[in-house]
Amino acid sequence: MSEPFPPPQAELCSVRRERQAVRLRGDIDLVNAAEIADRLVAEVEAGAWHLDLSEVDYCGVAGLRALLAACDALRARGGTLRLTCSPSVLRALEICELNRAGLELVAADPAGGEEAGW
């Protein structure tokens, strides 16, 4: 008989506010997406408009929904959410065609800056 799947990790992603930006680090998936969505919506309602996802290694479908919840919350306030994306997050957004969802996307520069948005 095969080994059971290991239990999910308690925290796969950390979230930290830096002025008007919220920096996420780690993975966003089904295990933590609801908590991440709640936190991002609260941060947007408190004035954040930029999500730095340059250190997010994995973002599953549930994670994409969490990002869209933050986008919707900011759109309701008349703003546009800016995402600085790691290559894997940017690719996930493009595959799901969420790069057309009214988000301002910026590719994270491996040197630590940002490249031009599209």
C-alpha cells in the first residue's frame, strides 16, 4: 500500500505590508487561498494597491481567485491593482487569460527591480 499524502503545511505563504504594497512570499494554493484572499481584500480596503508576487513560487487556481478578489475589491474603490509577478505567476495569469482582467501586470526583474508593464 502506498504512503498517504503528507498533511498540508500550515503556512505556505507569508504576507507583509510595505506602505501601499503587499509583498507575498511562498506558495498560494487551496490550503491557504481563502486566508490569503481575506488578507488581501483587507489590505486593499486599507489603501494597498500593489501586490508584489515576485517571491511567489507557485500560484494555483485557488490562488488566482484570491488575487482576483483583491482586484475586485480595489476596482470597487475605483482603482486598478498592480501585480509585480514572478515568472511562474505571470505564466499562470497568462494561461488563464487573466492578464486581460483589468490588472496592471509587471514582470519581476531577476535583479530585483521591475520590468515594463503591459
